[in-house]
Amino acid sequence: MAPTPARNHRTRVHVVSDVHGNARDLARAGEGADALICLGDLVLFLDYADHSRGIFPDLFGVENADRIVALRTARRFEEARMLGASLWAGLQGNRATVIEEAVRKQYAELFAAFPTPTYATYGNVDMPPLWREYAGPGTTVLDGERVEIGGRVFGFVGGGLRTPMRTPYEITDEEYAAKIEAVGEVDVLCTHIPPEVPELVYDTVARRFERGSRALLDAIRRTRPRYSLFGHVHQPLAKRMRIGATECVNVGHFASTGTPWALEW
């Protein structure tokens, strides 16, 4: 990828989210762009479309993956937790250590696939403490921070909100709102989760409402960025909608599409 161009040159940025282990397509995602933006969820714990893929089936087999997906889809979260606990109890080794080793293998491949420059923030299934070990000099990690790309200001807020799923990087509503506030007014607001709008947070395949952010929705209405870009919801009821002056775009479930969303100005 070429360096970030001068202000009098047209700029093209490619945006991806919910990579979930798709290193092959990630390595090509920056082709033809001046920069790549990644909105998190690099790790693949369990693929809800293909239960044979991910850390969970590698450890416990496809049959158990089928069982836990069925329970979660039915919103029987307590039963899913009990099943998970019983499976982990029968596995040799410390749970945290086993997960970290598996995540490290995925991160080594995925961060090596990032082009230069890449601007990235965390998803709710990511493990932020490990990112500093794998992010190379061409990758800038931002969370509650801003950066200028081609004359436009981009703000980044990573992670997700607390849910019964208890994924690795879930924070309180108050912590999330503070990061939104720290970003302030920007041209493009980049987050992992969407604003709290029913059409944007409902997953038509999982058949449930995911957590969206009310603070993000309020910030969009108040600061009126050109774009609000996000992922998290893999098969949303609406992939795109306008809130006031802001175009809100789910940039896609990159794990399945392998195609980045392009923004040019």
C-alpha cells in the first residue's frame, strides 16, 4: 500500500470488521487503498456458520460446538455456560493458558497479514493486552483516540458492552461512553459495535438483538460525523441507514465476505 497521500490527492480507505481468522483475505484487503482500517474481532472462537472452525471445536469437537451454538441461539445462556464449564473441567491444562496459546497462534498470522498503514481497534472477542506484542510498526492501534487520514479526522472506539455471552473485551456502559466522549467531533466515527438502533443491532441469523451503544447513538446525533462505521452484527436487519446527517454503515462480516468496504474522497 502507498503512503497516506497529500491533501490534493484523492484518498481511498478500505474498512473491515469481524475478521474472525480470515488471514488469507485480510492480506489482500488493502490492495488499491491508501490505508486499511480494521474494527476488530480478529479472533475466531467459534464460527456460527461453520461449527468446525475456531478454537472451541478444535478443543472440544464439532458435536459440542453444535450443542453450544444451539443453546446460545435459543438464548439458553445459563445452560450454555454449564456445558462450557463441564467441557473445560475435562480438559487438561489451565483454561486461560490454553485460550491464550490458541489466540496467540491466530494473532501471529493475522497481524502479519496487515498491510502498511493499518489503523485498528479492538472487538469484543479480542484480547487487547496481546495486541502490543503483535502489532508491527505499520499498524496503529487506537481506542478512544483520533487520527487524521487524508485530511479527514477518524475517531476509534473499541470493544463491546457487557452481555450474557461474557466475551473477553466487554466493558461497562459508563466506560464505553467515556471513550466516545474522549473522541469528540470527528469526520468518521469508527467503532466495533453499532449505535443502539433496532435495525442495526438485530442479527437475522442468530435471531437476537446484539448490544449497541446508546452513547454512540447520542454522539452521532450531537456531533454529526459524515460516517459512522461499525461491525459486530454479522447479518444485520439493515446494513446501512442514515441518522440525521450521518451515514451509518455496517462494514460487513469480513470472515465470510472477504471483501472490504471502500470509502473515497
